[in-house]
Amino acid sequence: MQNLEPVGELKFGQVGIANLRLKSLDLDTLAQELAQKVSSAPQLFARAPVVLDLSHLATLPDPATVRETLGTIRASGMLPVGLAYGTSENEALARTLDLPLFAKFRAAYEPVEAPRDRAPAVEAPRPAPAPAATPAPAPQRGPASLYQALPVRSGQQIYARGTDLVINAVVGNGAEVIADGSVHVYSALRGKALAGAQGDTSARIFCQDFQAELISIAGHYRVFEDIPADLRGKPVQAWLEGEKLLLARLGQ
């Protein structure tokens, strides 16, 4: 009898991919910056998948320039895997380069143009003021938090979509814990912790024993090598103040 089981099972899930937002086309300087990051934390950045975000450039580069940029990223030791989603021109560029677009890293939305060849609008008589509308009900929130009681081991990933993540166990080296809200670890944090995954800048990270390989809030990150020695192994909280990711002992 013929085996009807599929050869491959394709699923979509939350993946940890770095976003490289390019602010200029100075590729020599870019090569130096990326090489420094890889050498400072090779366990995190060596062969790390990277999405290239071109939304902050004044003009969209031509395909040849983007190919050169991708080569610069690859030469640093990282692996470019696609472009961040943006305008239709950006989509056409991705097609030319045979690269995927990642909607998770959404760039500037394309402006909607007003329809052309229409007669000028005639101002209509102003209606009498309408009575005050009843306020719309507040949007329903997700669960208060996602609770994890078991250790998160190397290679595992826990994602709290639309809420906080509370972990009452060790987050091991090579593990990744992600939340759209805040991350609370009531034990040792040795892997990666990413809070505000969808851009919530008010999210925070709390842990009882801070030894994280990497922490990130709304895309702003710090690696273990950047963490002050007096905070390692201590109860710590992390939060954003403007563009800076700050750390402090809990209780201070």
C-alpha cells in the first residue's frame, strides 16, 4: 500500500531573527561594525540569521548595491535571509534578488494616493451636530500571562503572544524566552530573553539570577559581555529609557 504520509511537514512559528536596519551605504564601516559584534559575542552572532531593513535609507538602493550589502553581511559571519517588508518597490527588489520578505520587521507603509481624474468635490451643507457617540468598548485583552513551570532548556523557545511571560524555573544557555509584554524569570536567566517583541517599549525584563546571553526590549538589545560585572548573578530588572536599554538591581 502506498504511504500517504507527507514527506515534509511545513509550519510557521515564532523565530529569533535579527533585524539589521541600514542607515547608510557605507559598506566599509558596516563591515567593521558587524565584525566587531561577531567577535564580541560569537555564540550569538556567528551564523545568526539576519533580515535587512532598508526603510531608513533616503532612496532604495539598486539590486547590485543590495547584493554587495548582503555579501558584506555574509563576510562578517552572519547569514542574510531576506528583506524587511515595506513598499511595493521593496517587494519588487526582493523578487529581483530572489529573497523572501519578512512582515514581522515591517518598515514604512506605502502611502495611499488619492484617486485621480475626479471632479472637484463640492462642499456639502454642514449637518447639525450629532449627539455624543457612546464610547466604543475597550478591546479585549489576552490572558493575564503565560506561565511556565518547567525549565527551558537549550534549543527550546517559549513565546507569550499578546501577554507577559512568567517562568518559575531556569532558562538555560541556548534557550530563548519571548513575550509581547514583559518577561519574569523567578530563577536563573542564562539564555536569551526578549520582551516587547511586537514593539511595546514599556515592557520590562525581571529575573532573580541574571546571567543572560542576550536581553532585548522592543528590538533594543544588550549581550552578556556588555553587562556590568556587579549585576551578574544578581536580581535584576531591565527597561527602556528612550533608545537606551538600562539595567539595575531589583529593589533599588
